[in-house]
Amino acid sequence: EKAQLAYGGMSKEDLMTYVGGPLEKYHCDDKSGGHEVWVYKKDQVLRGGRALFINVADGKVYAASFDTTFFKDSCSRLETEP
């Protein structure tokens, strides 16, 4: 919950600036045009929010999750910067 409040509404650019690049990125299709999930290392983000969900339409974070596995089967992995 704290992570969701801390990162909610942040843009991808803000995440890259203030948090840094994610360990893994995924794209998931849904009715609203899809979303991305950015998975961070534990020490990079607030506890409880390793996976940040970003709406593709506006590019903003709308949810955070500590569970980093449930979306992996239904989403496609994207390239991340080294």
C-alpha cells in the first residue's frame, strides 16, 4: 500500500529518473489498451512494491504489487536496458 501511494501517478520518465531502470519489464494486453509491469530489485523500491503496473494509454503507474509472478504467464517480456 505504501508503495502504491509513493509511486501512483508517476510517469515512466519519473520512474527512470528517481528509481532507475527495472530488472524486468513485461507487456500485458487488456481491454484498455494494455499495461506494462516493471519489476525492480528489492533494494530499489519501497517494500511491498517490487512490481509496478503502468497504464500504456497514459504512461502512469496505477498499482504496485509485491507478488512478481502472477502476471508472467499471461504477459510478454520486453527488453530492458543493461
